[in-house]
Amino acid sequence: MYSVSPDEARKMAYKIECLEEKVAYLEAELGLSDSIQLEMKMRSAFALMPTDAKVLATFYSARAGRPLTREHLDDIISTFSCREHETKVVEVYICRIRKILGYASIENIWGRGYRLSPEGREKVSSAIEPVYA
């Protein structure tokens, strides 16, 4: 077993603290901190897989009533997973989220895309609210 002197332990703790501050700063600069925290809250509130949480967080973060195009959702899914995917993968994720929140929680706006319904937004809000506390 490796032993560390108290002085070395303090130096290591200080370096870790500095690194954590730098990571927090960079996440804030890139706008990642809020979205990552929201995804983590989605994962814990609904027991979602990472990509499911990313898609649901994207719906939740979108302006109320604004539909997300299939292409936009496809970009989110493809950037989150490294492998090529089938053309129906967006529908698969929509179906998985609807299973959890209810079919009416995500609306299909013909010719425009999908959006989180007011009922779906309310379900998500009430589920992640206790997680915020």
C-alpha cells in the first residue's frame, strides 16, 4: 500500500480542487453544466439510459410548443452514440420515452417534427422537481 505524507495529501487535494474549478468554468463557458445536470436528473427521475435522457432533456429544454425536427433529434442521437444507426432510430427513442411518460406526452406535428406536450412537460417537471431539492 502506498502511503502519502500529510503535506503531499494537502497538495493533491489542492490540485484536485483547482481542476474541479477549471472543469466547472469550462462547462459553464460551453453551456454544458445546465444540460448535463438536467440529463442526470432525467436519468435518476425516470431510470433512463444516457441517450434517452439526452433526448428527453432536449425536448424539455426546447421552448414550450416548439417542435424539434427529426433531423435535429437524429443529430443529437448520432452525436451521443458512436455507431451508425438505422433510419427509424428517432422513432425508437420517441417510443421509449412515450412508454415512460405516456403516449400523449410527445406530440407528432405533421411536417414539422415532435414536441413535448403540456401534459408531458408537467410530468417531467413534477418528476424532476424533487431531484432539484
